[in-house]
Amino acid sequence: MVNFWRVQPVNFWVAVKFWGLSKPPRRPSDPLVALDRACERYHGNVEALVKEGVTDDNRSQVVVAIRKHAQVMENLSEKVA
């Protein structure tokens, strides 16, 4: 018999989700709150990446990627307006 607690941690979390012991976070009732939270999370991730991961070699590629993300957000705002 296999000892459940000695199984790889990934299998443990799969079992936890399967049995419903872990619930996914609920969506906020207010979409503006969800949008603000997503924006803060994105900004924090990008800021950390720029602080730690940008070198002289990849600086121009990071700038292009950030501008592309800004363009995507601009297109979304135009769809809403």
C-alpha cells in the first residue's frame, strides 16, 4: 500500500483539488475592482522584471514588449469606448 503523504507534492495538490478541499478564488462582484487588482499585479510583475532582469543586451526587446502590451491595452480601451 502506498503511503499517501510520501507521494510527490504535485499529486497531493491534485488530490486536494479533486476532492474539493481547495476552492478557486471567487470573482469579485465589481469588475472595476478586478481590473484594478489585475493592473496592480501586472505592474508589480513588470517592475520586478525590469529591476532584476533587464540587461544592456535585452533592453530594446523589453521596451518593445512593454510597448506592445501598452498597445493591446489601448486597443481594449478603444473597444470599450
